[in-house]
Amino acid sequence: MPESGRRLAAIMFTDLVGFTALSQRNESVALSVLDEQRELLRPVFIRHDGREVKTIGDAFLVEFPSALSAVKCAYEIQKTTKEFNNSLPEERRVHLRIGIHLGDVVESQGDISGDAVNVASRIESLADSGGVCLTRQVYDQVQNKFELPLISLGSRLLKNVSSSMEVYKMVMPWDATVAALSGRRDASRIAILPFANISPDPADEYFADGMTDELIAVLSKIGGLRVVARTSVMRFKGEKATANRIGQELKVGSLIEGSVRKSKDQVRITVQLVDTESEEQLWTETYNRNLQDIFSVQSDIAQQVAKALEVRLGVRENSALRREQTQNPEAYSFYLKGRHRWNLRSENEINRAIKYFEEAIGRDPGYALAYAGLADCYSILGYYAFRRPVAVYPRAKELAEKALSLNESIAEPHASLGEVLMQYFFDWKKAGSELDRALELNPSYATAHFWRATHHMALGRTDDSLTQVRKAVELDPLSMIILTDAARNLYLARRYDEAINQYQRSLDVDPNFPIAHKGLAEVYAQIGKYDEAVSEIERAIALSGRSIFILDDLGYIYARAGKREDASKVLEDLDKLANDEYVPSYGRAVICAALGNKEDAMNWLEKAYDERNFLVYLKVDPAFDTLRKEERFLSLLDKMGL
């Protein structure tokens, strides 16, 4: 393109939220909503000197001469649609997301292209329904010239954009969160950053990570604090990010950071509490202690943090902070090593974690947390089918129950037992009770919220499930497992457009996470975007090293796309793999259902029931919608208590 055709412009992308799902439910209503959207928006574009470049399905691409014109137009659009919606039933309402970016564009035959257009389209997907997102480039041009607050959402990685970009949210006057967003960050929302290991032996890294984990666990016992989970804070390990930037990305008002130096039986711990907005140091301390005293150090840190943040501790909380899980420092060290390996999630690392937890129990047979860790190991081996579920889930249940017999007042074994009772035993009532007890003991336990969301979804309680998963995301905003599960729950709730956006947001955090590509492929296949589905599942297969759990999705997508021979070939490949390794039956049931082979699909589902694996979403999985009136399918749901 000639340089003469290049210019600086503000680019706006709009998106009609829920349009694809509405089209599937009621095409005539969807087309009516689309027409109403266009009638509403086009006059607003003109009033702000916007040039409608083109429509892309239900989306608009609009060019403006200035960033301020685009921002003012975006606000008027959302204000106009809100007023328009007031007198309409939900299905006929217009809900929009808007993204704005400022950058170079190149024009050719009335159309425009360039990085600015790509960025604007990616920014739009980050906005809430009824919301507006804009880049730092736009913010720099309009700050102090626009009347509404513009709040930073932190730096985001955008799909097909090489570097991260800072994104801002426009806070609408009718937004109930305006006071919270435009004021100071909540100091009681806190993150404990990974402690630096400055020990002479690099192998003591596990101890520094363990100190981080234990402080998260200890501070989570304080009811007045909301503590960000481990998986989110570990992304900042070794990274030199400012307290302000971390505060923006994790949406926290306070940070704890520090270092650990361990030498034989002596340990030096330096810790400080920092305000993320002012970056002011609120409290600092250095502890030189014998390893035997590590538990009292953790308790003291928690109490000092609570005091600095003016959080009142009740009798129960004071008691919980003073309660030591073990008095054996060797058992404690093995427990930390076990948790460190468990968090790595591969089969080899889980097996190593089992050995460490067993060593911890050998040093202290009354160490409840070590039994809970061992239960989690066996549960993970079954969930990911590293071993046959029948070989590990009953053992996980025994270990969780053993942990509870030793100490009923900690959250972890309650959550572990709830997960096992749900995934393997289909004991929905007791599973829900155990998960609720875990959350009562530790409201900041993101994993328990995550599993509670699964429990609600399994029973068809979609609204309750989405509420719980949002809490999990709030507590662990950078956890890929939780981010993708939030998207999967939207998919299971048949909210396909929202599911796509959530999957794309998770891929902004980690573009190479195969499960997110797998889930996105499933949504695309469900709404008939087969080329996109195949592209995503092929990406997932490559990233996963040809995992069998993703190969079966390839067969499902081929079947949905009408490529019956290709789907049948995937079934044959899975049968061959099953001669040498465990291949769950559920995936083959999904393929057969998509091929319309109802009898084969039911045969595989009944075998999956015998295996007790991957059936937790059977009641709500769209892949089995063609079987829902079949007598055998209804009988299977009944056997599962669903």
C-alpha cells in the first residue's frame, strides 16, 4: 500500500452480545434486534463524525477523526441503547460491547486495514455487556477531556498482537461499581507474591515457594481479607513488576513480598506489606529463627498484616492462626516439597509429590494437611486419566476422610472430599455439603469455589454455577484452569457468544494453553463455525503433544462438520490407542453422538459410567442433546442421581 494512503485514526468496533445464541433460538427475533441496533447506532455515528466503514455480521467497524470523538460516541451509544432497552423484554433488548484504539490505518477502495483495526477488534472482546474498553493510546488523548472515569484493567496480551497493551474501562454513570472503581483500591484484597529464595542452596527454592503457599493459607483464615490464589501470584515469580502494575492486574490494594534464606536449621525471613496505589511500605519485619519456629513466624506475619490493614481478628481467627498443623520441621519440609510438585500437574510430578507427602506422614502420622495433599494427588491422577479412576478415586476418598478425622477445621480436605464424592461417587448431596463447609472455613479458597461451580452446573443450576465461578476468577484471576472453566460453564449454559469471549480472554493470558483452544473449538462447532473449530482443535492438539483427551474432540468436530470418514478415522485411532493405554470412553461417546449413532453413543456412555470418568456434566453437555429423549439416556441420568 502507498504511504500516501496511511493515516492516524481512532477505530471503533461494536459487537451485539448474545446474537449468535439468539439466532439459534429465534432467527426472526434476532434479525429484528439486528435491524433495531443499526437504526439506533447509525445516527449516533454521524453526530460524532464517525464514518461507517463496514458491517461484519452483527458488528460495526467505524473510523473517527479523533480519539475524543470516538469515546464520546461510544458513551452515547451505550446511553441510547440503555434507554431503548428499558421498555423491552429481555430477548428483544440490544446489548453491545465496544472497543476503541488509536493507530495507523491504510485505506483501499473504501475499506481500512492495519494493526489499529486488529487491536480495536480484540479490545472490544474485553468489554462487558453494555461496556466500553479502550487502549492506553486512546486514554492518553482523552484524559481530563472526558467526564466519565476511565479505569485501568492492566496490561493484556491480545490475540495476534505481538506485545501486551494497557486497557482501560469506561465507568458508566449507572454502573453500581462506579464508586468502588473510581475510588481507592480495596486494601483488604491482598496478594502474597512469591518469596525470593536467597539461600546458599538453590534446591531450597521449594521452601521459599512453600512459605508463599503457607502465608496464603494462613491469611485466608482472616475473614476481613480476600486473598488472591497461588496460581495467579506465581505468574509474577522472578518478574520485576511494580506494585502498582501488579495491583492493576490482580485488582488488589495490598501486596506482601519478601525473601527467605535457609541454612541448615536456621532461617531468615524478610517481609513487607505494600500499598499498591501509592507503593508506600506499610509494615516490614525481619525474622531470624530456628526452623522449628517457622509456624509462629507465619502466625505473627498474619497478625501484623491484619493490624496494619485495621482488620479486626475474632476469637476463632486468633485461635486458627495459632494452631500449628505439625510441630515436626522435617514433615513440614516434605509437605512443602509435595505441594510444589503437585502444582506442576504432570503425571511424573504428581508421582513425586505422592512420595513427598508419604514422607511427611512418615515423620508425623497426625499431619492432616499431608493426607489432604495425598488425596489431591490421587484425585488428579484419576481426573486426568493418568490412571484408571477405579484405581485412585476410592483411595483419594479414604485419604480425605483420614485428614478430616485428624483435623475437621481446615478447608482443604473438605474440598478434596467434595470433589471426589462428586466426580466418582455421584453423591451430590454430601459433595455439596463438603464444598460448602470448605468455603465456610476459607472463603478465599478459589479451588473450592471452582469445584462448587462444577457441582451446581452438574445439577443444572446454571446461574448458581456462574456466580461461583465468577468468585473463583476474582480470587484467582490468572489461573488458566479457572479462566477456561468459566468459559466452559458459559458454554454449558448455552451462552455461546459469552463463552467465546471468555475463552479469548483466557488466551490473552496464555495463548498456548491447549485446553482453552479445545474449549473454543467446541463452541465454534456448536454454532456451525466449522473452519474456526478445526483450526482451534488442531492448535490444541499440537500444543498438547497429541493428548488423547483432545484427539477425541477432533473426531467430534469432524462429525459436526459432516466429515464422517474423518470422524470415523479418529474413532479407529482411539481404539488402537486403547490397546496400550487407558482411553476414557466418554470421548468416543461424544463422537458417536455427533455422527448420529445413538446406540453406539449409549454403549460408550454406559461404559463411561462403569469407569466413573468425565460424566459430571452429562445433564447439561450440548454434545448429547440428540440423546436427551432416549430411554437409555434418561435411565443413565437416573442412575447418576440427576
